[in-house]
Amino acid sequence: MFSLPPRRTTKVGQAGSLVGFVLAFVLVLFGPVGKALAAEANIAVASNFSEVARLLAKLFEQQTVHRLRLSFGSTGKLHAQIKNGAPFAVLLSADQKTPGLLVADGLAVVNSRFSYAQGKLVMWSASPKRADRQGQELLQKLSKGRFRWLAIANPAFAPYGLAARAALESLGLLERVRPRLVRGESVAQAYQFVASGNADLGFVALSQVMRHGRIPNGLVWVVPQTLYPPIRQDAVLLNAGRDNPAAAAWMSWLQDETARALMRQFGYTHQPLVTERH
């Protein structure tokens, strides 16, 4: 029977073949290194932070190999979804209470909480007039009842709604304006009531009316922070994100100065970093 002569392989050829085999095996098993390390995380975001979160996520994805999926809603609604098994890896809450409850209920990772931002409450009118940060005209409209409807987020679900109610109580106006209150499920919906003209005035987040360090339109009254409790917003790593590299990287990146500088352009401030409290 005819057969081919045995192939002669030099030592260099043998070594090269071995290296090639190992590399091929690694590529088949793990794929390209970047893809092997990449991950995706579902992030639950309080409505007040939605616009900033979109910009932050875009920067994050440009600077890392990871991908994020953002879901928005009132803090109360997001809390309910997490309790019902929604597969979120991280919650960016509009308060500190909700992340604390999730940790206490065993639904979030102990010692993962930190305050990523402090928000500010404003009263806003979508008036075509030039923006007025002093808002004296708005305050007069509110106190003298020169409006049809006043929009706030529902205090039962939204921390900014709680802050709005506290501000009205501090001003001694809550009972007077109660018949003309319209409540949005979230602060985003309260904003839409005003933007659409269905409400004349509304208490919303400063971040919703500020763009890159300025308020481009409408009449705005920045509510003195003595009139409502501080709106300290906490992030927490949820159980579904415990072993997710994208979730861990996102939590770390939120504390980076690049992220914080962008937050400040939308009116958020930062307290000294405080991790989980008990």
C-alpha cells in the first residue's frame, strides 16, 4: 500500500504548532479577551435622574467593555418591582430609605450602599419668559392662588413628592392648594404635566430643568433647602448584580470625578462619600 513519507517537523515548528493549538483552544473556549470580560447589567433608575443616567451610561460604555440597560420609574414603584423579582443589578434611588429597606430584607448586598448625589427641589412653570432662578413671580402665584393646577409627584411613591409636600407644609400652603393638586406617579410625570400645559406650576427636580449648568427656559424657583428634608440619593448593589462585573464597574464609576462633574452640571451636589449606614 502506498503511503506518504512521514512529515519532518523542526523543533521550532513543533513549538509553533503547540502555541497555535493553545491559542486556538483559548479562543474557542473564551472568545476574544475583551468579549470574555464584557458584561451587561440592568440598572433601575429613579425618574429624577433619568436624563443624567442616560448621559452617564453612554460615557461608561465608551470607557469600558460593559453594557447597561436602564429602566426608569418612581423609587416606590422600582422598590415594588425588585421585591417581586425584577432582575435589576443596581438601584439608583431618589432616597436613602429604600436601599436600606432592600438591604434589611436581604434583597441587596450589605455594605454596598453609598450616596451618589444630593438633589434639589424647584417649582417650575413652562412659561416662555426668560428663566428666573429667584422665582419671585412663581412664589407669588403660589401664595396668592393664581394658578389652576399644581403638579407634584405622588408622595406615596416618590421622594421628590415627599419633599414637595414638606415644602408646602413649611410655607403653610398645603391645605390651601390641596384641592388643586395633581399627582404624577413619578417626578417625571409631574414634569410632563407642566411641560404639556396641563398644570400651570409644578414641583420637580432641579436636574429636570437645568442643562449643563444653566436653566435654559421657563420660570424657576429653587426651593430653599430649609423648607424640606435633604434629598440624599443612594445607590445599592442588588443580589442579582452580586457577581456581575458590569454592575460592580458601574457602582465604582459613579463615584469617579468624571461622573460627579457631569452630575453637577444638572444641579446635583455631593456630600462627603458615605457608605452604608445602619
